Amino acid sequence: MSGKIDLPHKCPKCGKVAKTQKELEDKFGYRTKNEGITNQSHCKECRKG
């Protein structure tokens, strides 16, 4: 996986934190950019709604 994954990662809207790559995948997910894969900035719940 190339790109940049930052841990721990905090949702700027609700403050939810992912400390491990598994938590990041479950709570936030990833997005694909030209440079590679990176973490989503907002958690899945905040993006939903």
C-alpha cells in the first residue's frame, strides 16, 4: 500500500479516534488518490450523515 496513512487518526467532526490500522479501516476507510491510498479524513458515520 503506497500513500500516507496517519495513526492515530481523529475525525475532525466528531472526535472519534482510530489507533490501529484495523480501527482505521473499520471506522474511517480509505480513499485512493494519485499518490496512492490514504485514510479518509471523516469517519464513516459523519460521512453518512
